[in-house]
Amino acid sequence: MEQETIEAGKTAAITSYILIIGALIALSMNAETKNQYAAFHIRQALGIAITFIGLGLIISNFNSFMIAVPMWICTSVLWTYGIISAIQGTTKPMPLVGTWYQKWLKNVA
């Protein structure tokens, strides 16, 4: 990916990792320009948000600290990995789930 494309989409890419609201804002920021770099990170951020909400709904039924803490840690690690990748200007998919996010959300952004 060219450096101009990365620089043009960096703001939307970083914004996408600010909870689900940031991903929605980044989607609207990328609606006209269709930047590939921003789209990659928007898909990654939406994937994290959907995973977090889905796991949260499932885990909330157990009401167990021992089950909830690993979910929070895993989500936090993925979020940190994604935002650092966006800041550095790379397009590495997240470990384990990043390629699935790209495949499942290919029509988004």
C-alpha cells in the first residue's frame, strides 16, 4: 500500500478503534474517499466491537468474575494491537481473528 494512501486514511483508521461509536464515525469519514487503509482498520475495529458485544451477551449469563476477566483481557489485547497497528501505518490482521474479520466484513467500508 502506498504511503499517501496510508497517510490519507490514518485519521479514520485511528478513530475507528474508539469503541463502536468511533467505528461508525470512521465509516462516515470513509464514505466518500473509500481509502483502503481506513477500510481495513474499520473492518478490524468493527470485528472487535461485534466480538466484544457477542461475548459479553453470552458471558453475562454466567455472572462469573473468572469468565469475564479473560474476555476483557483478550478484547483489550486485540484493541491495543489494532490501534498500535493503525498508528504505525501497517495493515497486519489481528492474531487469530483478523483474517476472519476481513472476510466476514468485506462489504463494509
